[in-house]
Amino acid sequence: MDGARPKLAQYTVYTDGPAMRPPAAFRFGTITNRASARREESMAHIVILGAGLGGMPMAYEMRELARKEDKVTVVSNNPRFHFVPSNPWVAVNWRTRENIELDIGTSLKRKGIDFIPVGAKRLHAAENRLELDNGSSIAYDYLVIATGPKLAFDEIPGLGPAAAGGHTQSICHVDHAVEAEKVWQEFVKNPGPIVVGAVQGASCYGPAYEFAMIMDTDLRRRKIRNKVPMTFVTAEPYVGHLGLGGVGDSKGLLESAMRERHIKWICNAKTTRVEPGKMFVTEHDEEGKPKKEHELPFSYSMMLPAFKGVDAVFGIEGLTNPRGFILIDEFQRNPKFRNIYAVGVCVAIPPVEVTPVPTGAPKTGYMIESMVTATAHNIRSALDGAELATRATWNAVCLADFGDTGVAFVALPQIPPRNVNWFAEGKWVHMAKVGFEKYFLRKMKSGTTEPLFEKLVMNALGIMKLKK
């Protein structure tokens, strides 16, 4: 039966030390009577690996849907949650990291969810065991992988922040955004050319457009925009492709926005290497053949990298594809290890279409939320011994801030062909994104993933998380 439960995890192995003492339910010698022994036997341990935009909502929804006796544990290499979509603001000092962070352990504890602030070293899927960086291991009955990606700076010489041995900035992590802001403050004292965009194989293009426009806005406010030539470099076949084959008139609207801001662009671009103050780019034609070589000088650059799977799961046969992304079926479940599920950026999704220079498909926020909800329902079905039946819609709703305006799109579903394909621009988007930042952080702090009014509004708009 698809919903059959795996053999229950009977124990969790920990190294000595008070910082890693397991919950009481997992310590040997704590079962003092037959009733507690029966609870131990029937209890399932659900482990969520990762505490980001997918992992935190996953923990809350799983705790809500799991049985009272089940244990939910979150494992993360970072004790702080940060709201990734706000990283572009951090990089120009419109936000501080403190504005977009919260303590994970405190928030999870309110909902009765255990938290282990230690990174995963290696998943031993055949043993239902997760090995941690400190030498300990944790056993599980069900595992949800929500790690996000590993940033593949190493695939292009010179790409990435100084800490990674590169010469460009990054907004993929708040640590990177903080360092990018320090470099930005020095840059505005002595402005020069900017090169911004996304390299070949990247799958998250929206933040590159956002950051280009946010830098433009910040420079105009400082009255130094006239001193800064800007070039947008992207692997997309055209501006506004977004790894999605375009959404509505995204091509026309984004091209117009970039012309208005005097930002030049190079599409079908393959970044070959980066040296201090210089980027080497090969532009390709529609057949993928080299068309023109570019040497682009820069005083400041931010290029989004390609993604791949994290080391803890990379190369596990039957679990991941060649780039380390988690293989899933229609229920968010791995076909080989049927008690392992995955949500978010770590999920393997093929490109929407073949492009002259490789592009990936993005996993946007609402799409991830739909994965989370489907996964929580399917694990509950498995706990009950029922057939899995819940499928995520993978619908996409995206707000991209442009500093003083912005663009929004709705793609239902995100992967074409679509039932709804809508794209719009306006100052309201900027305000909406500011509001959403505060709203989402409040949800993560309180442990409420979908308040009733949110569900009613989204349903009224025809935007659903689950397929009927």
C-alpha cells in the first residue's frame, strides 16, 4: 500500500553533551510504565531538514496535522531564520539583518516542535538515519528535505563573494547580503560600472531584476546614477523569460522598465570567468552557438549562481538527480525511499523549455507553500495507513520590488501550459512587498502558516494550494 508506514524509529543516537541532549521521549531508560511504552511504540518521529522558507512552514503545518503522540523535529545548520526575499534590501542598507531575522528555536518551541541547531553531514536513507556535523545521528520515521540549494559558485572561476574566493557579490543568503552592503558603501564613494544578472544554469531570475532596479533607485536617490553604467547579463533567451518561458507580457514590461532606467542587457549569455573588475561573457545565438565575446569592466557586480543539491544528500542513488536535487513523485515523495519527502528549492524540476544557454525553473514562494501543504497531508495519510491522494498545484504568485515601484505576476500553475498567465507593474507592488515581508515574518514567529482570512482571499481569487 502506498500509504504504508515504515518501521518506527526506536531510538535516536546522540553524542554526549548538554547542548545535544535528546528530547525525553527519545532517551533510553525513560519508559517507566506500560502506557508510556505503548505511546513510544505508536509514536512516529517526523524530521524536517532545513528551516528556511520551506522548512519553517513545513514544521508548523506538520505539527498541526500530525497526531498528538507524534514527534516533529527540525534540523538546521543555522539557529536564525531569515526572510530571503528581503536580501536585496539588506545589500543596499534599506534593511538590516536584524530586521528580517528571528530565532528559530524560540518560535518552534511555542508549537511543541523540537529544534536541533546542527547541520546535516550525511543522510543514510537506507537506515532511516541522519548523520549530523557534530558526529551524532538522529533516527526518523519520515523525513522532509527542505534544505534549499548549495550555491554553485565553483562552477565559474572567480564567481561569488570574496569568502568563496570570487570577485562578485551575492544576495542568496543574508550573510552574503551583509557583505555586499559593505562593498556597496565603498562603491558609492567612488562609483563606476555595474554588471548584474544571473549565470548559466541559474533558476532564480527575479531577484536579479529586483536588485538591478533597487540599485538604480538607490543611486538616483544619491544623485550619482549618471556616473554608473549598468549592464544586465543573463542566460535567459530574452528579458523577462524568468526561467518560465515568460509570464504574460513580462518581456515587454521588463524591457521597457530597463530602457527607462538606462540598463543595457545581454541575453543568451554564458559567463566564462570573472577577474577583479572584469567579467568575461560569451553571447550565443538562437541555436546556442557563440555569437560575440564580451569583456565587461565593473566596479560592482552581483551575479546569481546556478544551484545544486547540498552535500548531505548529493549522489545518493535513487534520491537525487545528477545535480543533487531530490527526485519526487506527484505526492512530493521520493519514489525509492518512500518515507522521504521534499519541498522547496531542493526539489528536482526539469527546465520549462530548452534554451540556447541552460536555464532552470524557479521555485517561487507560493509554489513552495503548496508543496508544504500537500506534503503535510500526505504524511498524515501515511500515518493513518491510507493511500496518498493530495497533490500540490504549484501555483505561483510573485511580487518583485523595483525600489519605488515593482512588478507582480500570477501563473496558475507555474509550469506551463497555464490556466492563468498575468503580469503587471505599479507602485502598489512595492508597498505590497513591504507589507508581505512583515506579514510573513509575523506568521513564522507566531507559527500560523495560513490564517483564515488569507485562505479566503486566495480562494476568492482562484489561487489554491491543493488540486481538487
